[in-house]
Amino acid sequence: MIETIAGIGMSPLEILLLLGVVGMLSARWWAPGARRRVALAAAAVAVPSGIALTVLGPRWQTVPALAGALVALAFAAPLLTGRPVRRRRWLAVPVVAACLGLAGASAAAAWAVPVPVFPEPSGPYAVGTAVTQWTDASRPEPATAEPGDHRTVVVQLWYPAPRGTAGPHARYLGRTEDEARTVAHGLADYVGVPAFLLDDAQRARTAAVHDAPVAAGRFPVVLFSPGLGGVRTQNTAWAEELAGRGYVVAALDHPYDSAVVVLRDGRTIRTRVAASGDDEEDRRLAIGWTAVRAADLSFVLTQLGRVDRGEIRGPLTGRLDTARAAATGHSIGGGAALQAAHQDSRFTAVINLDGYPHDPAPRPYHQPVLVLTHPVDPADNPAYIPRLARVLSLSTSESYRITVPGTAHLTFADAPLYMPPVPSVVGSLGRTGGLSVTTAATAAFLDATLRGEPGDLATTLRPYGELTVHRPAHHGATAG
């Protein structure tokens, strides 16, 4: 994979190619004695860079620059060969403009859709990751009518590893190159964009080491359900940061809901989630999808307990403190985390990243909740915040809702790391600003609720946005 420079989105070879193109185009306007030397130097930079990029397999963002380099080479040919240059200014100007436009298009595309760069976790641990698959023999698969087909989930674990752990870094979208490609194409199909836009994401490596040894100790667990059609890796940067701070994060693929799930035997399950176009029917469907996800979260918590006790053998045996467990999720996954907490008292805390509660009959529950939302316009979604406030008021513990300025719905996932920086899509906090807020607020909440760290949590959370504290029903809510 071509390594790119963070913030620019281009590799050194791609930068050299662009510089060579500019040099060849500008050579005619240098002093007569320097023209040929400038053209030769620029060609000596552009040609090897272009050949190397072609051999390595150019990114789609580089293709316009390669085309521009060929035109620029032809444009500079008289200077390179020592032939007299015939001044056809009427032709030179549009050729130069076209080449610069192609080079500029490459630079803009590389900046707008870069290779995602995953920050190194800031905690005291390195991070390992592993993928497992479990089948719930007590639940038939609700999406099929096949006899004997039971609910199966794929789970990716991020966990603390000893400081200094080295090894190949895990791929972002899958265990293997083929799985990453399959997932990238499935996500592109689900979103409705050309598959090549996710080429860099499918090649990306994360900060975690695959199958790294586990650090000594017992660690609280954080279960994560992705957004509608989302995949288990959609919040990898967040999961790695939590793992570096001493948590085990278990993120789920929900078959027939996640855009695409690749099972251990190589079978690929595509999503069956689709809007019907009828608001009432879509609400009914969302209730069903959320209920399945909530049951998946409870099942995975059970399996993690079995792993810890050694009933399922693995490197995390004896390392998982499932008595300190948080149900978390993004979008519909956040709603599923709330519903799982209502139904399963084993969860100690809940984090909802911008998710609407779809439980049709929410009941009182004991867990504290942290909700992060983007600024919601009541004119666009009048039911969202009132519904969320009603559900949070059912908790017998203090809960917290933060409206984070400058965010959009996808700010709370990895999307800002590699999607075009369109504020309505990924917010206006830059590539990593949303990640910084999300990890800081959620880590503070988890430290308080799972580890019992002292301090006033409301005071700790207030800097991250507009904070509303939801106290048990007889106390009401306060904004800060």
C-alpha cells in the first residue's frame, strides 16, 4: 500500500509527480539558458515517480495526475530533445491549464478522500485485536425461514496488550484482503456510491496488532452495536483508544442488517435492511431490527462471560470483568444499547452515540446513560429529543445528554477520517476533532461508571457541549 502523509492525503511519490508536472509545464517560461535544464530535471522527477506509481498500482485519485504528466511530457518534448520551440501561445495556454487542472484534481481528491490514518492510542497499553464468531443455539435466525438456521454474530475484540507489542497492524475492514474488499464493496452498495471511493479504506491498516498477546489484569468490557447497515469496524479509532486505556471492546456484525458480513466459512451475508418508503412501516421495521440487535448484545455478553471462565478457550480467559460491562452503539445501535439495558440488568452502563430509541414500550432500568447527539433541528426531527428525554427519565440513575456543537450524525464514527469533509455529513470538527470529543467524553463516563473513579461527572462532561443532566423521575432534568 502507498503510504500517504497525514493532512495532505498524498504519498511522497505522488507529490513528486505533481512537482514534475508543474516543472515541465513552466519550463518554457524560464530564461532561455535554463529552459532545457528545468525541463530535464522536471522530467527526471515525474517519469520515475509515474512509473513507480503505475507499478505499485495507482490510487484512483492519482489517475488524473498521471494523465496530466503524459500531456506535460509531450508539451515539454521539444525542450527535452533540444529541438526549437515553436511559440504557439494559443495552444500552450489551454494545454497548461488542462494539465494543471488534472494535477489539481488529483491533489483535491487525495485531500478530500484520504487514506484513513488511525491515531496511536494514548493510554498505557498497546492494542491487540481478534475476530471470533458465535452462534446462539437458543434463537432461530429471524431473517430466514431455513430450519436449523440459528442466529450467528461476528465479533471483533480490541483489548489491552503489553506496551511495546509489535507485529503486523490489522486491516481496517476485514481480517484478510479479500474480506476487506468484500466489505468495502458492500458498504459502497449500501450507501449508493462507486466502490472505488472506498479503495483506500479497504487497504488501510489500524493501530492494533492482530492476535497480539493480552496484557496482565482484568478489564471492563464495552459492547458496541454499529449504525443501520454499519459494520463492526465502523468505530475502530474509538475502540482502539478505549482498549489502550484498559477496556476490552467487543463490536458486533449483525447479519442481514450490517451491509455485509463475512462468516468464518467464507459465506457472505448481504444486508436485507431497506426503507419501505412508508413512515409507519419503517417504524415497525426499526422496532424489529432494534430488538434483534439488543438480543445480540445480551448474547455476546453471555459469551464473553464464558470466555472469561474458560468455557470458551482463548487468550482473554481470566481477563474479562463482565460484572463491569457497558452496552454501547451508534445510531440504531445506540437505541439497541438502551433496549438491551432495559432487558438485561447485567449491563452496568449505557452509551448511545446519536441513536433514536425504538423500544415501543420502554421500562424503568437502573443503568446510568451517556448520550452524545449532533445539534438536532426540531423542525427536521421533532420527536427525537423528546423521545430520548422520556427514555432517559426512566433510569433510576443519573444520566447525561450532550449536544456536541459542530457535529453531524457520522461524526461519532470513523467517517471523518476518510470521507469528504462535508459539514452536513461528517461535521465541521476536522478529521480527528469529533473522535477527540467522543473518546474523551465516553472514557470519562466509563471511568466513573465502570471503574468508580471519583469526581463530579457532570462537571467533567460539561466542556464537551451543551449538557443536560437527567436525574431520576422525581428530580427532573437540568441543563448546563
